[in-house]
Amino acid sequence: MTQDTELEPSLDAPKKAGTSKMLVDLLVCILLPTLILKKLSSPEMLGSTWALVFALSLPLAVAIIEFLKDRKIGFVAALGFISILLTGGIGLLKLPVEYIAIKEALIPSLIGLATLLTSYTKYPLIRTFLYNDMVMDTKKIADHLSKNDNQQQFDKIMIHATWMMAASFLLSAILNYVLAKWIVVSPAGSEAFNDELGTMTLMSYPVIVVPCMVITIYALFYVIKNIGTLTGLNLEEMVHQ
């Protein structure tokens, strides 16, 4: 009984940590920037320029802190960092507002393209998204795949999952572009531009993130189900305990 009690917190800790990080990201990268852009952009408050700088500094700070903590930055995180800088550049330099829609579509398009291209290398991005050592016991799975002579079938499964993930990023690019074209129409650098940017940031979660998350979850279950078929392992045996 004592042993079970001691194990439970260690199993729950990653879940709690993941939930806490998600809530912090939602607050610092979505909700607070939205409020700053929509409420503090008037001349009586911070003004459009400083409100934009303040709003973008929050997710930028999160990216820098995570980089300093891990001492490395992944491809996707790097693109997110660049995306923030591009948004700030468009607003501060008062570039044509059409650039926002192009930028919003460009980032997920690049991630989707990289997902496809890296599937032919030793370091496919699909393993970062769906099949990585932090969650899955990849060594045990690889041993069982080799034992059952199912490595080729597994590789085909991962290719199918790669196309699913690429499709989710393509959908994200399309939705990003449509949402940006629909909402952000005022000249860059104006108070109205900041307000519209805040609205787009807030709406991006239900309009873009949720549909793409559905595809990602489907792809994950597809991979898990087929790993179970090819290895004979159940879910508890696949994941790290």
C-alpha cells in the first residue's frame, strides 16, 4: 500500500506540469497580449506602438526563457519566435496590412513542408510531434518491432501519420490566412490595427487550434493503435511509467 502511494505522485507530476504549462502559455501568449492590444492601444493609455511592443514581448519572453532553460531551440519554436518578430516588424514599420495574412499562412506552411521533407531524413519531425522519447518507450517499441519483423510496416504507418500532420498544418495555414484577411484590415501601426490583431489572436484558438488539434489527436491514436497491432504491446506498456 505504501509503495502505491509513493508512485502515484510521480505518475501525476508530468500531467500536472503539462497542464500548468498549457495554462501559462494560454494566459501569457494569448489572453494577456489580447487584452493589452485591445485595451491599452489608445493614445490615453500606452499608444499603438508601445502596446504592440508590450503585447509581443510576453510570448517573446516565454520563448527566450524556455531557450535559456533547455539551452536549445527546435525548428517549430524557432519559427514561432520568427513569427512574433515578423508581426512586430509589420506593425512597427507600418508595412502593408496584407503582409499579416501572408505571414500567418507562411509559418504553418513551412512547418508542414518541413514535416514532409524531414520524413526522408534521420530526424523526422513527426517523431517530435507524435513519437518521442519523453512520452513513448521507443526503445521497447523498437525491440518488439524488430522481434516481430514489423519495422517496415511501422515505417509506413509513420509516413501515413506524417501526411496527416502535414494536412493539419495546411489546414492551419488556410484558416490563418482567411482569418487574418477577414479581421485585420486597418493600417499597420494604428490603434484599430492593434485591436484587430488582438481579436485575431483570441479567435485563433477556437477557429484554428481546435480543428488542427482534432487531426493531431486522430493521428496520435492512429499511431498508437497500429503500434499495438505490430508489437503486441498495450498502451501502458508503450508509454514511460
